[in-house]
Amino acid sequence: AQSVAQPEDQVNVAEGNPLTVKCTYSVSGNPYLFWYVQYPNRGLQFLLKYITGDNLVKGSYGFEAEFNKSQTSFHLKKPSALVSDSALYFCAVRDMAGANNLFFGTGTRLTVIP
Amino acid sequence: GAVVSQHPSRVICKSGTSVKIECRSLDFQATTMFWYRQFPKKSLMLMATSNEGSKATYEQGVEKDKFLINHASLTLSTLTVTSAHPEDSSFYICSARGGMSSYNEQFFGPGTRLTVL
């Protein structure tokens, strides 16, 4: 069975400070991991993904995420937060062994304080 | 990236009526489309998966007679909420994937806010 956990419902960070949004996963095979961002009343926008290769993945808008197999984590990071980064962030996983769809975490609301 | 559109973006209807939501892939052929439901402050819940020309596969607990899904062409899927009730009020998001590989990327529509009075 696949699952994704985002332990924090809300993350607040001051503008200009680094941000981290946490994600841990559970899959039976090798994971295929994603981060999406959702702005109010909008669909999901793709930020980045990990399939194989370098554990540090760089994505859109200056975001990056680090795949850690031993800790089964895929935390989203950005060195310097912008107020415009305030949104709802979803981590998602697909089991490369055969699942046809993405399983999403419950989301983390990021608020960047000016 | 590829573009997926949904129509309408917002709909309000009376209890007992049916509502149809369209999902279109604008610049690619979507062999597989997914319908999700998002509750306030909750994650996306997969409702069903449909392949073009085939019957949709519904997730456990989703009533297929209530949420009718049609994927008649490679660029269009529709979700019809039949005999809608207030508890069906939600944000419905479709997603589309092209090609034959299940590892291809999914692209998401902007969502449809359904309010049933």
C-alpha cells in the first residue's frame, strides 16, 4: 500500500528566510515522488519530481527537494521565501511497481510573513 | 507543460438536479483521465480513473451511478453528478495523462467548485 504523510498542517516563515515543508512516504517498491502547489480556487501546479538519479531535485520557482531513502522522506525546500510562495503544498507518490495514479498527502499550508 | 481545462469553473445548483463538468486536454491526447474530489483543508481523493473508450474504474466507496464518468475522446472527459445533494458540494479536479506509460506525468485542471443548495 502507498501512503504519504505531511506532518505539518501549517508552516509559517518570515520573508527571506529558508523554508522547509516536510513529507514522508511509504511504498512497496521504488517511489516516484512529486510536489505540487495549489493557489486558492485553483488546480494543482507541478513543482518538481524525483524518479531516479541525484537525490537533490531542483524545480520551479527556486524550489528543491531532497530524496532520502533511509528516512523515506522527500522534504521541499527553498533558500529564501517570498510572500508569493504562500499557498497549499502537496506531496504525492506513485509506486513504480504498478500503481496507476498518484497518492496525495493532506497538504501543508505555507504562509510567508512579510 | 501541457494544459488541461475544466468547465465550468464554478456552478451552483438546486438539490436533486444533475450537473455536468467537462475536462479537456488542450494540447495533447489524454489516454487516461483522473477525477479527484477535494474537501476543505483536505487532500485530493481519487474518485475514478478512465481510459479513452473504456468504462471508468471507480475507487472504493465512490458511487458509480451517482458520479457518471465518460471519456469518449482523447481530449474530453465528463463527470456528471446525478441527483446532486448538499453533501456533494466540493471542489472537483480532473487530471490527464498522455501516452501509454503509467509513468508519464499527470497534468491537472484548474478545478470546478460545485455548490448544491
